[in-house]
Amino acid sequence: MSNRPFEEYNIKVSDNAKEQYKSLISELGEDSSREGLKKTPERAAKAMQFLTQGYKQDPAEILKSAMFEESYDEMVIVKDIELYSLCEHHILPFFGKAHIAYIPNGHIVGLSKIPRIVDIFARRLQVQERLTEQILDCINDTLRPQGVAVVIEASHMCMMMRGVQKQNSVTTTSGFRGQFEKIETRNEFLKLISNKFS
């Protein structure tokens, strides 16, 4: 699989997809033939294809492509990884940051692959809880480290724009495997991602 970003490809969408968006625009009471909306069905279909590109990518293969034997056995943390996803309940965005750590067990992985894993799972229709578990399980099952930790903090437009309309709420989810199930290791990780270095 090529490592070129998905947006470099000429995204093609079916006539059916464009017609579905055109129909939706009409259902909303708009004139889909007016100048400002003529190309909107195609643009919307292309945007949705881009935003769900994770279905076409294999996260385990991404990790396997950059695994290296190494004796290092202390915590490795990649924090403040930006993520953007779509809530599967309303198809509205949620966005925030992921913080990921692992303790190697004979192998390390190229650091850029960890944000790639986040993107692959985030570019699907998601709930934050499942997203957290999928990232955690992929790293744990593929890299076989001594432990893995994932914390995600995100704001959900389905809560901000509609429903309870709470603009300042943040949802935090977490998952821990192996050594991070020990309270001392978990606390060290949480301290290191809290930006409160003493």
C-alpha cells in the first residue's frame, strides 16, 4: 500500500452518491440547482469518502511496516495527537487529542506510525469508546509490548450544536493493557501527559 496521503488521489464518487446528496438537499427545502449548490452533492460525497478512508486501510500492516528489534524497555509516549472523527449516531464531527504509550518488549515501532493508527481508526464512523479500544487493541496485538495505554479527550459536535448544546464539555476515555494495569505505571503515564512536570 502506498504511503501517500489519501487526499493526493483523485477521489471519484458514484453518480448514485451524488444523487443521494442532491435528494437530501432538496428534502431540506433548498434548490439543489442554484449556483451555490450545483456542485455541493459531488463535493459532499467526496468529503464523506475522505472522512471515512480508514475503512480502506489496515492499521496492523502500518505498524508491521516499521517494527524494529530494540532492547529499550522503558515507556514510550506520543501525546497530543490530533484526531478528527465522525460520530456514528448523528454523523457529526468529534475532535480532540489522543495520548498513547507503550513499553517495548523486544520491538519498537516508528513513531510516525502511532498517529497513523489513530487516523485510520478515527476516519470511520465511530464512538469514542470504541475508538479508544481499537487503537489499544491494535497496538497490543501487533506490537506485543509489555503494556499499552491510550487516553482520548474529545469534544463532540452532537453535544455542542444540538441536544444539550454544551459547548465546553470534553469527554475522556481511557484503556490500559499489561504493565499499565499496575497503578504505579498508570499514574506515571497520566502524570507525564498532564503537562504538569515538576
